[in-house]
Amino acid sequence: MKLQRYVLAAGVGLLATATLSACGSDNNPSPANSGSTSASGSSAISCGSGTLTLAGSSAQANAISKWTKDYQAACSGATVNYNPSGSGAGVTAFEQNQVDFAGSDFPLAAEDQPKADARCGSGDKAINIPLVPGAIAVMYNVSGVSKPLNLSASTLAKIFNGKITTWNDAAIKADNPGVSLPGTKITTFHRADKSGTSYNFSNYLNQTAASDFPAVANKQWPGTGGQGENGSSGVAQAVKTTQGGIGYAEISYAQANSLPTAKVGNAKGQFVEASTDNASAFIAKAKTKQSGSDLQLAFDYGYSDPTAYPAVLVTYEIACVKGNKSSQLPLIKGFLTYASGDTAQGELPAAGYVRLPANIQALVKSSVKALS
């Protein structure tokens, strides 16, 4: 096993084209102009004016939608448009100067860094700002099974590599003593598009069950067999409509489709429930890799706290630390300052996400403050 390697957190993409632009509520605060602040609950919001154009990760789409509604309600001069086009598409849009910043469920790759830096201007850099953590759920559709299934990392690796093909396989029985399991054929579903969720889930399998899942983490699903679906919504829908189906997606997709989720095995073989609290326990132990205002998280998959759920992702905002348009800077900083603050982060668990641990949140706030 490669349990002591630290690896970068990454995440999920969805080839969707819908733009998220929330409307203000009927009880909007007083209009606020660029550079002003407006009260919203217990937090002050620094308002910019104009239109913020964003794209990228679908994993964070529900969070961005909620925050957009809140921000626009407080800042009548601001419009925030988010296209959940997927992490890879978001990074490309950022590199091509089509968006103000992008959401990506994996940090900028080495081959993307020069292009992203060039977009920011001569001598400037693009940075990673972790903002929306979440759990990757293993969701399944098996009739007659009334309680959450236990699935060890080794069993999951064999399922997603096509080595276990029926639900009453001896390995699944061993994970679930006393549970009656049908002989239904297993149909696995994975992301067909390049996805941070695929990167992170394959990383979890490779780091905890390398002998059964030797393929290294990749945005393009590296497992063998199975059926590909576009976007996490496509995977969830395929599982929901296929008896014997199993797939992986950010936990909110499982919740939205009323799909049961497995307790997955950690490095010590303990089975951990997919929940925001348990994912938070794992994410809180992340090591930070910081270079100036660039902030990346690294996880040790050997961490074996029985309350720490090991299949996680983090959505990063890819932004220019310097070189932002002066007309856009108040809006960029205002929105990201709000999103990294206590009020916005406190809303994440109710939406199926994980709020940033306090120590990481403080570093994120510093990164946002440095934008210029």
C-alpha cells in the first residue's frame, strides 16, 4: 500500500451549459455601490458592482448558487453568473480570459500553470484557493438491502475494475456478515468526461488498495470496464435507473436522487459513513502546501480515525493573485471574501458540503485578501 504518500485534493466536473444567476430576495437590504459594505445577517458584505463571470466545477454549483443569491440580495449593483461546465472546461475558460475566476476540483496541473499565469499578465501568477470541500459518495441501487452496505477499499477497487461482478460475491458478503445479498449483476458507472471527482475517487482507491487498483489517479477515469456517463448528475441518474448499479459522485447528488450510500473502508479496514461531519474529520487533518498566496491541501490516506471519511474532494477557485482588472477587483474580492467567511461557510453542511476547517479557512481568507 502507498499509505504514506501525500496527495493533492481534487474534484468533479459536469458538462453542463446552464448558467446560474440567482435573483435578489424580496427583502433586499439597501442598495450598495462598488466598494461599500452591506449588512447580511451577522456578517458585513463588501459589495462590488457589475457582472462577475465564472465557470467550472459542478461539484460546487449548489454552493455557488446559494452564495450568489445571498450576495446579490445584499449588493443590488452586482450580478454573478456561474456556468457549471466542469473543472477542465473552467480552467480552459480562465486561461482564455473568458471568466474572472474558475472553479476546479483539482489544483492547476503543471502543464496548465504557464497558460494560467500568462492570462494574469507579465510577472503575475494564477493561484489555487480551496473553498468548497465535500464527500464523494459511493451510491448504489440494490433491491432488498435495507441498511447501508459496507464496502472496503479492496472490494470497491475490484468492483470498479470489473473483478467483482455480482452483489452476492464472497468479498461483499465478507464486508457485510449476516446481510442477505442478491445475485444481481453489478453495473458500474463512472464519469465519461474529465472529472475531479474521478481524480479523487481513483486516488482514494489507488492509495488504499493499490494491489487491486494499480492505476494512478487521473481526471479521465483510469479503471477498467463499466459504463461512462457525462457529469455527476449523469452518473447518479444511471445508478438510480439501473438495478444493480453502483457509481460515485459528490454526496449531494446521491441525496438529491434518494440513493443509499455505502460505508467505505479506510486504511485500517474500518467502515466509515459518508457524511459531512465524517468528511470534515478527514479534511481537518489535511496538510497545507503554501507558496505565497497559493494554497493547496494534501491528504494522508493512511489516516485511520474511524470517524474520518477518506473519499473527499475540495473545489479550488483559480484566480490571479495580481493583474485583475481594476473594474472587476472589488467584485472578485467581495464575492470571495463573502464565500470564505463564517456565514457562507456555515451554510455548506445543510447543502451537503463540508465547511472549511478553521485553520484552513484563516489561510484562505489571507489568500483572498492578497488579490490585487
